[in-house]
Amino acid sequence: MTTDVAVIGGGLGGLMAATLAARHGQRVTLWERASVLGGRGRTTVQDGFHMNLGPHALYVAGDANRLLTELGVRPVGAKPRLPGLSTWSPAGATPQGYWQVARMLAAAPFWSTAQFRGQTVDTWLAARLTEPGALRLAWALLRTVSYCADGDADAGRMALQLQRAVHNVLYLDGGWQQLVDGLENAAQVAGVQLYPSAAVERVEPGVVWVGGQSIEAKSIILAVSPTAAAALLPESVALGQLASEARPVYAACLDVALSEVPHPARTFAAGFVDPTYLSVHSASADLAPPGGGLLHALWYRRHGDGGDHRDALERMLDVEQPGWRDVVVHARYLPKMVVANDRMRADAFPNQVPDVPGVWVVGDWVGAEGWLLDAVAQSARKAAKAVGR
């Protein structure tokens, strides 16, 4: 068996890259070890509740939304409703603090990544916000738009994420499964050969091994995590080094399906002191049966945080949605959910594996631009363009 382009990994990034490469006229084959495609974009349906793996939001002004539209996948959903905005902490900001944050946000449309070169988020905020409450408020906002709570994150990438958040996000009807289904259909229409339940064993230059069989490929795209990529391609010293240095971003998440929302006006809360978040996604998107509600409570884990935060998230729900325990239909706790496979840094891994020719990588850990699904989309576009030449 031979193919022009071999794609390993059937998550959103793998599907994007495979479809684009096929549209460039390449014969493309994609293998996914799981029995279904979609990776972390999959949505579980239970009793009419559509539960993503934690809170998912699609940035309207992001690269992912543009690429999805280009591929014929038009996300359907709604912008979040925030009439019940709450700050879950008695330690808020003073009027001076609110003014400092407002002044910083007013300049956001004019930011360029060059002006943040060499800065971390901590140094960036410290130079602009002098009031302690302003720092807490700024971090509550930044955590919400980036899912990242580490002060040593790259300031340029964080600033870009905040810029995109100004244009709002979409919560998707039926969850992110609609993106998975749309991309799978786009891949099939483009002629991609899709093989779920097919675990690739290893990769060599120009060869992919699956089920003990070698498949020749002119180009190979690894749309997997750094650890998985390094294991598949042990010949690459660069990938091995990255896998040892990568610092994934995690969150503790409590996904809760309720037969009714006790306090429907309280749709959002963010912690000022604790790195927490609460959102009733079903208040905007079609995610629950009539009368029901689906909400997500999140604890953004800082690097080195190994604690169990379920009790803290449940206490947050007790404050914001008292009575929720009496109407629980389903509750799922994800103690260490992967937000991104590497930290938000300026020197991210390049699109092409530098020490093994003919191999490209796709993922949220690739490239120094964008973040989360936007980084995935950017790397997928670049990889597909390179192999399509």
C-alpha cells in the first residue's frame, strides 16, 4: 500500500490537515487509534444532554473558525449570555483597579505581538496594573479567555488571545461533535481514506507501520501529542527533547447536567482569588433537553498544582446555584483534563520536524502563533500546504 500523505491522528487537527492536503490534489490516508474520530472534540450524549469534555468555546475571530468555514463546516451556536455575571470572591477590585483594567483593554485592538517580545504575563501585567484588585480582575479575565493560569506564559500569545476574545465566542448547539461530524464529512468528500481503530506502531522516513504492515508515504503528518509523536518517531532527537520538556496545561473540571437550573439568571461566575470559572452553557446553546441545564465548573491548574479540587468546585456551585445537588441528572469530574499539550510559550515547536525530512506536526503545541484550536488550525494549514507542493 502506498499513499501521498499519511496522517496519524484523527482529532480536529488531523481531519483539518488531511482534508486540506486532499484538496491540494494529494492521496491522503488517515489512521486513528480510537474507534471514533474527533479526539478531545468528541461530545457525549446522555439522556438528551450534550456533554463536551469540559467547557469548549469557538473564537469567532480565530483562525479555526475561518478554516472551518473554508472547509464547508459552518458552526451553529450562540454567543454566551452573561446577565448573571458574578465574581466568586469577596476580594474584588477597587474603582481604581477597574479603571486600570479598562484602560488596558481599551488598548487591546492596537496591540502587536512584537511589543510583548520577551515578556511573560506576570511582567506584562505588573508594568500596567499597580492595584492588587486590578491584577486579580485581569487574571480572572485572562484565565477565562485562555484556560491558562501560569504567570510565566508568553505575554504576546496571551495578548493575542485577549484580542480575539473581544470579538466574542460561540457555544455550539449539540456540542463540538458538530465540528467533528462536519470535518469527517469534509474529509470523505475530499477523498481522504479514514481508518479508525487503527493504531500506528511507528514511523520512519517515508514509511508508516500499521498492523505489522509497512505503508509507503511521500509525506507524513503527525497530529498527536508531543509524547505520542516522539514515541512514533524515535529517530527524531528534536521530538524526543520536546516530549521531555513539554509542560501540558491542565484543568480540573466538573461537568454537570441538571433537570432544571435552580437560578437561571446566574449564568457565569469567575473567581478573583481562586482560579475558578462557572458557566451555564445551555443558557446559550442547545445542549440540554427542555427545562434542563448543562453547566461546567473549572479550576485552572497552575504548573505544579497536584491537588484535588472537586470539593472547591462543588462549593462554588453551592454559592452560585444553591439547590443544584437536588436536581443532578449526571455529573462527571475530570481531575486533570488536558487543555493544551504544551504551555503558552514563544519558542514553540516548528511545523516541520527539523531532523527528519518529510515529516510535519500538527497540534496546539505547534508554532508560536495562536492558541488552543486556533494553533491547531494554523499548523494544519501550514502542514497541508507544505505536503501539497
